[in-house]
Amino acid sequence: MTDQTEKKPRTSRRKKVEEQDTTVIELPAATADLAPLNSDAENRERTDENEVLELPVLPLRGTVVFPLTVVPLAAAQPRSLRLIDEVMSGDRTVALVMQKDAELEGAGPDDVYDVGTISTIHQMMRVPDGTVRLAVQGNERMRVLEFIQEEPYLMARVQRAPEVIEESVEVEALTRNTLELFQRLVSLVAHMPDELVTAALNVDDPRHLVYLVATNLRMDAEERQHLLEIDSVRDKL
């Protein structure tokens, strides 16, 4: 963060965030609104963490969707479009995993990471060039156990992989430090809206804070994947 030295003008209005593939979040308010979805609904979903789910799998190029975040995505491959159409006619739940090679067309089971995110597609918009734009919400971390289908799109048996959330003085201190550094970064970087600080201040879950901050930082895709795969929230901080 030391190379971000240009101070944000006081008169600047919120600007559209530069697109980095599909990794950018532009809706801090939507992120803040995840609080109620992260309570009763999530607890119901986690009644049996060992439950094996069969879900369609959407490979992502150069991006990771973290749990407890809302992000825009774009899709263009025919099998991805078919997957999305079928998911939208059902419960809108999909497993999102990142491809190991962002340039690869038609990624198969060996071409994606095992750890990803169970997500919900909230909005879909078709655009004239034939692609679709999505607003997806990451719900919880998951691990692929085995693929059971490759055509017309990937499907897999997956298992929830909840993070280890430690309650300690160290975690509280790390959380405060992360929040303070994020506030400072937002104040220095012109394209980061001030609403992000409000969203971060309203987060009372250190895991949620980690993913909110990481979603809005410029990070390599592999760094994002590594962060997702870390089990301990303390180590994530």
C-alpha cells in the first residue's frame, strides 16, 4: 500500500472503479446489506457442514469471489451461458471456482482450483454483444470433492469448508489494525468511494472484514486464491 501516495481530493465524487476482469466491487452499500444474510440464513445452511451438495460449477477467469461479498461478473462462453440460464430458473445457487490458467478455453475438472465459493446469482442482464452481466453474492467457502459432469457444463459434489474463526485478544487487535489501514487507504486512493469505510465499520465479523477489504484491494488472482484457501481467520488478517 506504500505506493498509493496520491491523496484523495475532498471534492471528488464517487467514480466508477476500473474493471480488472470481473474482480471489482462497486457497491459498498450492497456489501453492507449482507449482514442479515450472514445470520439466520447462514446458520440454517450450516446445520450440517459435512453435507455433500451437488452444484453446477462456473469457472472464473482471473478472479475469486469471496464469501460475504457482492461482485459483478461477466460470462460469454456458450456452456457458461447455458449454466447461468438453468441456474436462474432454479434456486440460483452455483459453485464459483477460479481457473488455474485464465487464458484457457473450456476449463475442465483439472483446470480449476478445488476451493471456491458457494454463491447466489442475484441479477442477470443480457447485453447486445451476446454476453451476460451478473451480480453474484458469495455465501460460504466450499471444497470440490469430485466432478460428476463435464457437459453441457461442469457439475460437482462439493462440501462446505467453513473458516476457523478464533476469538482472542490477538484477533481483536488484528481486526482493528486491518480496519485502520483500510480507512487510511480509502482516504488516499481517489477511485475508492468513502462508503467503503462505512461498510467496513458496520462489519462485526473479522472474516467478513477480511473479504470486504480483499475484494477492494488490487491483488494478483493467485494471492486472492491463497487468501481464500487459508483456514484461519487470524492468519487471513
